[in-house]
Amino acid sequence: MVRGSYGLFYGHPLSGIVFLSDVVDGAQSPYLVAPGGVGADDLFHGRAFTPLGGAVANPAIGYLGNQQRYDPLAPTFLDPNTALALSPILSQTLPVARNLEYDYTQQGTFGLERQLGESFSVSADYTYAHGLHLLRPRNINQGDFDRIAAYARATAVCPGLPNVAANGCSNPAYGGVGGSLAALWDALGGASPTSLAPLGQLLFNQFRATGPNYTWANTISRGALSKGVMDSLAATFNLPRAPGNAVVPFFSVKQYESSGSSVYHAMTLTLRKRFATNYQLLGSWTWSHAIDDSTDVQTLQEPQDNKNARMDRSNSNFDQRHRLVVSSVIESPWKSNLMLRGWTISPTAEVPSGRPYNLLTQNDSTLINSGSTARPSVVPLGTPGSFASPARKVGLAQPPLGSVGTLGRNVYRTSNFSSLDFRLTRRIALAEKRRIELSLDVFNLFNRVNIREADNSFAQAGRPVGAFDPRQFNTA
């Protein structure tokens, strides 16, 4: 027998995406975000205020000093324009791309089946699935690494130069050691006691395309860094500004877009024996490969490099290369023996290969992507500062500053799974129309430890951190 099929199956954007895009919108529901060291963390820890922390510890804007928190119902927080002015880091937003397309899948199958004798048959089936326009999050408002690195150089070098407070770090006498943005460091106060130079990256929103953090710059400088002044600085040092010189109140913009794709190939070989002569048998082996570049719509699943999402194309999270399953139902052939009749045993053996896991560094060397998807780089085994890979064939190291990791996504796998389950039943006739059935179910008969999850830290080399259930019994 020959069989085949083909179909197009269309999806529909998740209603949750629309919900998140509306709720996680910092322009409509601002929230205070502050990294350690800028003073805002003092507000919530009962510590003495640093000079910058005191700038926003103001009861007039809703700060409750005796409770070390803000009143969310204060007028300041009910007005987005004033609420945004409190946050050193602007809010993120999760918009839906304007050109979003509904995802769809092309699916096709082709199979051959042959009868062998009266009760046996064999079959071979091929399955193909190709997903297009799959949803994925991607940050379309990243910081500018070159400018971040240049300003970090000025921040690190300039304060240590002799007489820099009087001369300015951009003075030719220093030979340009402060880098290309040394003059911006000077313009923000340099080495003066009231300098805002240490906050340069925050003031200019990590030099994102949407421009500076105008509202907080005006707040933290007590009006000295007005929008006009910030625009003038941006023009002088060729820093980004939003189109139309608009005020865009966003940090990361993690857009939901339909740019993902997937492909799945599978070959299944099956042996069947219909129930006859007291038993039936079903055995199948599947080889398959699932590949994609976007498995989930969670913002934690954004690409390692948001400017090159193609680098994430690899094994799917659910890829399982081999799967062997054999099951049977065997009835007692001794129908006339009071003790042996009525018994049935149903064993099931399952031997699939392990599933992939993604090794991560949790530390983004590019400074503009996400640490939650940052992968290590492959180096020779034994390289100083590296960790051995799970296979102990290469080393894995934190990528150099400004680089993404060279290790592919979902390269390593957990160990193979193996389990034997069975059900034993006994039917006992009590009368012509009455009977009872007793059963015993055993799962994972040999109590094998099957690894379910591995540590995805590149420093731990795939250390097992979770296992499937041990041997279990169930009676009825």
C-alpha cells in the first residue's frame, strides 16, 4: 500500500502577545529601573544616601522615607511624563512588528506498507514539516558597542590623569589616551566634584538609536542637562537621536516579529502484528531532526546576536534524533487452567536519545545583547581560563569583549533515555455476568536514572540537575 498527504496549516498570533505589548509598555506604565552604584538603590535599603540617591528621595514626588519606597498612587507616578524622569534606565517595551504575518506550516507525508502473512505488516513513513513566519522576540533598539567601549575607556582612563580637572581629558597634552569620547566626559563635568560624567552611558541611553534619556538627564542634573543641551551634545559628538528629534522613552525594544522558521524531517519504520494466537506486537523506530532558529516567544529566548538571528539556527529544543518503542499485549494461552487463565501482561520498552541543551555564559561580552542567551566561545582544550566541554574534547571560554560566542546553539545533549514499563492484569469471573479485574503497573522497572535536565552553565559542563521518575508501582 502506498499513501501520502500534503497540507498547509495556518496559525494565529497568540492573544498573549497583544496583552504583553499593551502591559509591558514603559510609556503607559513607567517603572523605576536603576543599576547599582547610581544612588537609587539607597532608596530601598535604608542606607545613607549617595549624592545621586538624594536627587530622587523627594517626598514631593511620592517617596515615603519611613517605608523606603514610593507611593505608586502619587501624582508623579500617575503621569508618565514625570514618572519617566525618575528612572536612570528607561523602560523596555514589547511591540508587535507592523509587518507581522501569520505563521503557517507545510506538512507532507509519504509511506509504504506491506502485509507479511496473515497477521504481520511492515511500513516505512517519511514526514516533513516546514514552519514559516514563526514568532520570535528580537531587540531592535540595541546600544552601540563602539560608543559604549569608547566612553568606558574615557571613564576608566581620564580620572587618573594628572591635573585632568584643570586641563580636561581631551587636552592634546595627554596624547588622546582618553579615546574618542574624552571630550564628552569633559562636557559632563569631568573630574569635578559634581560631575555627571560617570553616568554618561545612562544619560545617553547606551547610545541607542532612540536617543538620550532626556527626562532623567534633566532630573539628575537639576535642569542643567535640558533637552536642548542634550541635543547639542549629541550633535557635537555625533551621537544618535531619534527620528524627528523626538523623545522616545524606551531602553530595549523587544519586538515580536514573524522572522523565524523551522524544518523537521523524520523516517519511521514500523512492525505490526495484529492480535492473534494470544498476543499482539507493535514496534517502531524513528529517526528525526528538528531544526529552527526560534523555539519560543519568551523574551528570554531572543537571539544571541539580535543583528544576526541566523546564528541561532540549530537543533530545536525538542529535537530527538532517535526513538525506539516496542509494546506488546500477551494473554495467557491456558484458558482451561483455573490458576493460569485470565492473565494478561503488557510490556512497553522505550529507548529514545537525549534532548539538546544550550550552554550559556550568562554574561554578554557584546554589552548590547542579552546575557540570558549569551553562549561561550570554543577554544583548545586546556586553554587558561576555559572550562572543558561536556564531551571533554574542546574548551569553552567567555568570548572576548565585543564578540559573541562561537559555540552553536543546542550543541550538547543529555544522555539517552531507557525505560521498561509493564502492566499485569488478572480477570476473575465471579458469575456469568460479573467479574473483577486486578492490575499492577510498574514504571521504570529497572529503576534506571534517566537524566531530564542538565546545568546549562558553560562552567559546569552539562552537570545533571534533574532526573525523570524512579521506579514506581501502581495497583488497582
